[in-house]
Amino acid sequence: MFPPRPKTIRFRFRHRQPRLQPATPRALFSKQHIDRHFSRSKIGWLLVMGVVVVLCGLPVFGEAAVTTFIAEDYAFTGPEQLESGRQTVRLINRGRDVHQIQFLGLPPGKTVADVERALASRSPSLPNWLRRHGGVNAVVPDAEASVSLDLTPGDYLLLCGIPDRTGRPHALRGMVRALRVVDAATPITPSPRPDTTLHLNDFSFSLSEPLQAGPQTLRVINEGRQAHELVLIRLTGGASAQEFIARYRPGGLPNPAGREVGGLTGIDPGRQGDVHLDLEPGRYGLICFLADPVTGVPHFSRGMWMDVEVKPSVAPAEGR
């Protein structure tokens, strides 16, 4: 869970001149109901407002709302309960270090204290009884990012596994909290069609088609036999993902090869998540920093990294 890796594709990602970011050991709506007694005029006004939102170009995810968590050094602020089904989660980083939020399913009989003891053992990966459901990955200071996840009812643990300058995971400094997911009161919203799909295997990335500049949804599917993650790097000049890995130092220290710009935290085999992006043209790196649960070897050292070129979007020709 906490192998060497950098942190911190903009997915609905905005940032104010984030500091260049590095890579090392690190691995973590309420639905609104219209009252049946609303008058037709009120419903009409709601419809008008919906049209205004679309015409104004405000972000629309297909869900009723976005659940926001705030990351600081070193704590999370956010709801303690969510409904099951498709949830869009936004993470805003108000700290000075890179942060993530990993959703982990807790089995019956296990508690937050059990996880904290496992983390304190300095194991390179999380206990195998935890279920990885994904989350927002690698958000630099003064930035935000979002992903959409399918959550089942049960008890969860939220944590940040990114290390500080001493190599100590943020979870051991307080970035861990409990979350309960309850049965949804309304039918579950189906996942919309993604723009591109990224396949995670043991140990490689493959894209269904090249990434394009601009807003888009990237569906990430784990088709391997181990848990995997996606860390997206905005590379500097002619640098590569390998160079970013080689130059990474924990604690949010600048990396001359590039900076983290989001991704998806670990997901178990067979799971998937959607990353909401707004990419600029240029070179990017895809990296998995999770470690083999047996050998402790980080996946990137087995070839799980990839350089990609994001080209400007091509406007459709007139008359087509």
C-alpha cells in the first residue's frame, strides 16, 4: 500500500500554481427529493434553473450532487455517511503536502484500530482483509480533483497513504477516519458512458484510445490479479515517467521531471472507477506505486508505468 511512489489528468481539476510534486513509498450526496406537494410553478422554476446550469457550462457529472472532502496536514473533513451506489467524490487539498483519499471496505469485526496497528507495522501493503474501492489520488496543494465510485453498503475507512518527508504515511499522522455507506433511498444511477478506458493489468497500462485535451471521463478498470492504482504525472519538457520515479522525494518536495495531477487510488481486481479530467496538451506519465503484497516490490519496477502524449482536440469539420 505504501510503496515508492509520487503523488499527485486533472479530473475536474483546478489548481493555483501548485508546487512541482514528487514520487516514493506511499500506497487511500445527499440526494435531494422534490416534495410531492411542490406547486407546478416551483417545479417549473427548478427546470428553468437546470437549463441555466447547462447553458452556463457548469460541471455536470450525471449525479444529483458531489460529495466534498477537505484534506489538510493531517486530517480529513467531510461527511460521516453516504448512500450506496454511484457517488462522485471531490477532494480539495488545503494542506502543504500532496494528499489522496482511499476508500477501504472494512469486513465485519474489524475496526479502525486494527488498520492503524497494521500501518504501524511498516508493511509495504495493506492487510489483505481490506477491500480497495478507489478514491481521489495525488492532489497537490491548492488543487482539487474528483472521481466517481460505485459503493456498496457497509463500513469503510478513509485514509491517505502518501508519506511525509520522513517516509511516514499520512494515515499515521491522523489522516484516517471512519465512513458508513447506507442503502440508497432511490434507484441507483447507472454509470454514463466514458470517453476513454484505461485497463490495468499485472503489470501494465493500456488505453482504449489516445487521450485528448479538454474535459473528459476516463474509466479505469483493474483486469489484473493484484490491486492497482493510477497516478497521473504532468511531465516537464522531455522528461519521462521513469525519470519522475527516479527523482521522487516524499513530503511534497519539487520534482524537476514533473508534478502529480491526480488519478485513482487503489482498486481490487474486477473493480473500476471514473476519473474526471480536464487535460492540457502535453506529455504525461501513468504510474502505479502500489507494492506486491508478498515481495514488497513496487509495481512500477515491474514495468507498470507509461508515457503518453495528449494532443490538442480536433474540432469536427464543418458539414459533418
